[in-house]
Amino acid sequence: MSFVFVFRTGPDIDHMSPLAWKLLDTGEEVHAVMSPGYDATGDHRIDLLRRYPAFHLHECPPQAGRIGRARSMLRATLPAALFRLARSRASLVAVEWGYGLPAGYERLRSPAGAYAVLRSLVGSFVRARSNTARQLRYSYVVAARLLGIPTVCLPHGLSIKLDMAANAEIQELLRSGPIKWQDRNRFAAFVFNTEHHRQWSLANASADPEVMQTWGSARWSPEWFEKSRELAPPFTWPEQSDRLKVVFMVPKWPNRVHAEEAIELFRRLAEMDEISLALMGHPRKKQGGSGPLREAEGVDWSRLHDISGANSVAVIDAADVVIDVGSSIGIEVVMQHKVLINPTYIHELKTLFDSVEGAAVVAHSADEVTDYLRRHAAGNPHSVPADSYEELLRIAVYGNRPQPYNVLEEYLERVSTLASSAH
């Protein structure tokens, strides 16, 4: 069978490529449609997929000049998506989390269905001019529906947050009752890594329990975790030093972060002689850039290292301690058996690292963070208890399922079943 993946940015490649690899490894054919604006050259995950003869990469690189820009735009339209799916004889389409089909598509032969298709067709030309990457994804969702091909919506991240509203936008939406995200119900499957995230959607986002499904985390399935470490580009710590190597992960500022507390913690860390401190910006730069830290007064940047853009898997491998709040990258830290510090006081949210006792060093002040680092540097590091490690993986990686549970085999079986149903 033939499977089409629509990739947009690095984070969704991170979470979707394990399934593409598993399909190729079992002899299936995979087509990857790359959104304009993302250069796959040197991407170690895409390079792995390229090793398989049944892998086909379709890129839409931005082109100069009026004719070039018009070609790039046309590749994101509905007719282009229909052509690509028909030519590849697709059995299933996989896209990242996001909007689904509008009302009308559940009854294609009705006047409402015809109107919905007409709007999608015209809109694909209009929207492709301003947001080509987003329109490309939507065009493939519509094209798959018109051709009777099942579409699955796969995670582009993993939410470790246990609160109802991660940011002000969601808080505002919830004030008027359940969020009207019925469009997500028009996928063949809308997939979650974790059961608590699925339950949140059922309670707050008008979700269909049959469509919303928890399959576990492909990104941190043990099989892919080891492959990811093997493939990650090398990283060397920026200085030769016997000091404790510490990474400060920049938080996503809109996610109810107390910016003043985060900046003050960073300033305190920068003054510590016991550590070699590196700063790493969030891969979603608009939300987790280092700008607020750069603007902080009293920070001697000559003592620090900005490693934003480096591969996080390789960075964690080189580090001793990672300081992070609210991000799933903490799972990578724990699985690599490095120490994770969760400075829970710098945001308003509760996460898995607050609830799974012992999985991280939970700090309630800057003093607690610096005190721990001094203890670690003196030879007394934190060790995650075995039962805490197992509990974290049960919730975050295995979708609350009892062990043994093979995440990638579950993904493979689910998409294969859906693809077979289309024939």
C-alpha cells in the first residue's frame, strides 16, 4: 500500500517520521510531501527515510520571480493535491495536528457538500498566496476526502500539561463553554500520545470518542528512541571544562509563564561558578525565543553558550543536567538518564513532572535550583527511582496501557487497518 505524509516543520517530522520509517521497514511505500519553507537537506530523520527505495520525497521549495512564486503557490492548491494523491495511489494520508474539514463534508452529495467543496477549491488558490504551508496541509485533507482516502491526524508534539488551559487563548475559548472543534471529528482518526490529553478533548472540545484515539508516543517509543540517538548529528559541548554541564531550555512564554521568575532564575544560574551554562531556544521560535533573556540586565554573556538550533537529543547526551518547565523534552532527558530540574514555580501549570514523584528534581524557588546544582557538582546527583521511571513512560509514552506494549506496532496496525478499509 501507499501512504502519504504531509510534513510542515521540524517538530511534526520528529513525531511523524517514526511511523513513516516503520512502514518503509515493513515494505510499504511512503510519499512525503514537504511544505514550502522547510529545507529537508541534512535532516537526519528524512535522510533515514531516503535510504529506502520505496520512499519518495516531494518538495515545494520557494522559487524566485513571479513565475517561480506562482508555481510554489499552485503546488499547495486543491487540484495539485488531488493529482499527487491519485498519482501515488494513496491508501492513507497522514497530517499533523490541526483543523479538519468544515461542515458539509460529511454529506458530499448534498447541496451543503457541494458548497463546501466549491469553497475549498476557490479558497485553496486564495489562501495559498498568503499561507502556503498551512494551505498545503488543508488541500491534502480535502483531496483525500474527495477521493475516499482515510486521513489520520497525528501528533506534532506531546502535552505533558495536566491543566485545562495551557495558555490565555484556550482560557478565553473555554469561558464560553466547550470549544467547538467538531472539525477534528471528520478525520478517520485524531491521534493522541496520552490519555489525559484525549480526556481533555472529550470534556472540553466537542470531541467524538470514536475518532479521538490514544496510540502512545511514537517519538519516544523505545524502538525509535534508540534509533533517534543513533541518527542525531554530533554535538560537542562549547567549552572544555570539568564543571557541571547545564542546559537551560527556554520556555514557551505564552504558556502561562512568569517571565520575571524565569529571567531571574537564568540570571542566578549565569552567576554560578560551579556550572558551565548553555541556553537552548525552543524549536517553535515565535513562542520560545531567547529574546526576553537577552534583554535581561546584569547577565555576563561571555560566560554563557547559546546553542539554540542544535539537535536536542545530542545536546542532552552531552549535558549533565537540563532545566526545563512545561516541555515534553523532559521525557528525553529522563530516558537518557540525565537529571531534569523542573522549576515548577516559573509557570502556573501542573505537568507530569509534578505528578510523577521522583521523575525530576522539582524546585519551588531559584534557591532550590542552585542548591541542587551545588549538591550535584559536589558528587550527589539525583537518581530517578525505577518505579517513577516506569510510571512516567506508562503515562507519557505508552498511553496508560499495561506493559508490554509496542507503540510503533500499534501505529502500524492502526494505519494499515484504516488503509485496507479504503480498498
